[in-house]
Amino acid sequence: MNFELTEEHLAVQEAARDFAQTELLPGVIERDEHQKFPAEEIKKMGELGFLGMMVSPEYNGGGMDTVSYVLAMEEISKVDASASVVMSVNNSLVCWGLEKYGTEAQKQKYLTRLAAGEIIGAFCLSEPEAGSDATMQRTTAEDKGDYYLLNGTKNWITNGSTASVYLVIAQTHPELRHKGINALIVERDMPGFEIGPKENKMGIRGSDTHSLMFTDVKVPKENRIGEDGFGFKFAMSVLNGGRIGIASQALGIASGAYELALNYAKQRKTFGVEIAQHQAIQFKLAEMVTNIEAARLLCLQAASDKDAGRDYAKSGAMAKLYASRVAMETTIEAVQIHGGYGFVKEYHVERLMRDAKITQIYEGTSEIQKIVISREILK
Ligand code: CAA
Ligand code: FAD
């Protein structure tokens, strides 16, 4: 296997790094503190092409491969995981799902604007009682002939109040269980659609997480994605790629924390030497960099599986399972290396530690990734 990056990959990586350092870094502590959505920054990311990276140019996308996407996600996440989750949802759940399974009319109407970053999208699978157990959908999409009548509640929706387009998973034929579920494109201003209050979170506090309520929302039939009953398969298929995005987010959080810890260790002196001279600190750094390198290889493996048309459900789940663990472990050690300074906001590592935790929870918890991996190896 060859993971030599091309000139194009390196250019994307550099552009993302520059953007993160110049545009995201200056306000990141304040946005975290005040739970402020990075609206201006996301707009610029759209203009630079970071919100529809893998979409074909025909639909205003960047026409890039998944490896480029992983590299960009890592750089953005090193600095601001709240911005990178917006990027991940828009790219790998919403845009990818519409490009792969949408009709030409849906692509023209929605994908072209989502890929250009003119609007952003949300992916709505989770419910108060259907998180890991995602087939237990209680939101209903009753077939009324030329439209669906949508009723129910979705929980924890990223981009909840900032999206214009929502891909909503709902049950149409309960007797068919997961084979009766549909995926519908819901527009923000459809009557009966209400956005609940914003969640007050431990991490990724700049991202916009809401519950959503649907009361007799009429969704035209032409807004269904795929055949009747395809909605659960749609969600699973989209999440296979989404997990590569979140794995790269975790990788970025880990490598951001490592870089900060390495620099700090070379500056801070105790007992007459830089703390980097103490073997205990050197060994922490050695563990961190080894784990990060392994996580990066798993992310690139999953991305190259996807780019090559190989199955990537297992490699994506492995990348997410491992990279999210590395993000948690690395950020804890980065705080430790900073000592008391690591515990205050201006040194960034405490935020990265809080942000790391979500990567073990969303787009399938670590326990769910193990279920996905075991099913693949046992089948
Ligand atoms: N890829 C493709 N198809 C899959 C699949 C996968 N990874 N996993 C399951 N399926 C298909 C199965 O083949 C099956 O189809 P058939 O009946 O036609 O064979 C169907 O889906 C049902 O599968 P299971 O019988 O395996 O279903 P299950 O009830 O045992 O659950 C599960 C499977 C993997 C646990 C699934 O429920 C799951 O992934 N849960 C986690 C949900 C999740 O990841 N939510 C994320 C929400 S989005 C989000 O979080 C965004 C964000 O934060 C930013
Ligand atoms: P549960 O499913 O109730 O799980 C509780 C615990 O039990 C977990 O540790 C879980 O791993 C474990 N568990 C459950 N079942 C099993 C099992 N079979 N074997 C072993 N252990 C098990 N969802 C969306 O649809 N769209 C979004 O945009 C979105 N964004 C999110 C943003 C944030 C900040 C958060 C917190 C969540 C978001 N989610 C989103 C929801 C997220 O995907 C779910 O929280 C996640 O899938 C877990 O579901 P749950 O919270 O209901 O936990």
C-alpha cells in the first residue's frame, strides 16, 4: 500500500492548515466559552470549497478524493472541532448521501447549494429513544399519496438551528421494521417544523446541537431519497463514510494536542532543564506520536478503501474506534504535560480534551463500532 501524498493532497492539507491557523484559531476560545456557532468562519469554509470537497464539480463540489478530505478534516480539527463537525456532517452525511442516492432534481435543487456552502445541511437519525438502537424510529412519515405527513422528535441534531436542509429518517411501514423506514428531505421553513432549544454541552460547544420537532409537516413525495423503504439502508450507508470523517476529526484533535504538548515541553523548565529532558515526559510524547501515526494510517486506509471502491464499513469503523480512543488518551496526557497551565483555557488543551469525548459517542458509540467490526469479521 502506498500512502505517498500527491501534490494535490499536500496543497489541500496546506490550505486547510492555513485557514485553521489564520481564521479559526483567533476566536476559538471565545466561541467555546459562549457556545457561539462559527457562522462567519463556516461561510468562508464554504467559499474555499471545504463544505463539498468530494462532490463532483458538476454539482459545485471540489471533485476531490476521500484522502484529501481526511487531510483537511485533520487540520481543521487540530484547531476547532466545532467547525470540523459542521464540515463532516455537510460533506460526508448530507452531500455524499444526496449525490449517491438523490434524484437529479434533488441534486439540482439542494446539492448544488450545499456543496457550494451557500447553505448547510443536517442529518437527523437519532431520537430520544433511538440512538444506538437506530431501527427503533418513532418519528412517522405517513404516506398520504403525493406527500408524507411527518410527525415526531429528533434529538441531538448537529447544525440543528443553522441548517436549511434536513435529511430526516422516519418510519412509514412499522410492520416492515427497518425495511419500512424512509429518508426525507425537509426544508427549514416547512410548516409544522420547530427547532428546540440548544444543548449546553461539555465539548464542541461552538457547534449547534438541537432537538427538532415535526408536527404534521407535509413533505412532498419527490423529497424521498431512494425507493420506498430505503431510509435505514440510506442512513447506514451514509454513516459508513461519516465515520471516516469523525475518525479524522479525532485524529486532528489528538495531533493538535500533541503539537501543543511537544512545544510546551521544549519551553517549560523544571529542575534546571526543559521538561522535555525528563524521560517521563519523553515517553508520554513517544506514546502520543506512535498512537497518532497508527490512527492516521487507519484513517488513510479507510479513505483509500472508499476511493478505490472497496468496502469500507469495517475500515471506517476501525478508524473511528481507534482514533477516538487516541484522541481521548492524547488530550488527557497533553493536559498533564502542561501541568496547571493545561487546566486553564488559554492553553487550548483542556478544550481539546473536552472535544475529544464526543468522538467516542456520535456517529455510533465505540461499542457500536465494535458491533460493526465484529459483524464484518464474523460474516
Ligand atoms: N452498512 C450498510 N448496511 C448496514 C450497515 C452498514 N454499516 N449496518 C447495518 N446495515 C443494514 C443491514 O445489512 C440490514 O439490512 P438487511 O436487513 O437488508 O440485511 C439493516 O441495515 C439492519 O441491520 P441490523 O439487523 O444489523 O440492525 P441492528 O438493529 O442490529 O443495528 C447497528 C445495526 C449497526 C447497531 C445500527 O443500528 C447503528 O449503526 N447504530 C448506530 C447509529 C448511529 O451511528 N447514529 C449516528 C447518528 S448521526 C450522528 O451522530 C451525526 C453526528 O454526530 C455529527
Ligand atoms: P444509547 O444508545 O442510549 O447508549 C447508551 C450507552 O449504551 C452507550 O455507551 C452505548 O455504547 C451503550 N450501548 C447501547 N447499545 C449497546 C449494545 N448493543 N452493546 C453494547 N453497548 C451498547 N444524531 C443524529 O442523528 N444527527 C446528528 O447530527 C447528531 N449529532 C450529535 C451531536 C452531539 C453533540 C451528540 C451528543 C450526539 C449527536 N447525535 C446525532 C446522536 C448520537 O449519534 C447518539 O448520541 C449516539 O448514537 C448514541 O445514542 P444515545 O445517546 O441514545 O445512547
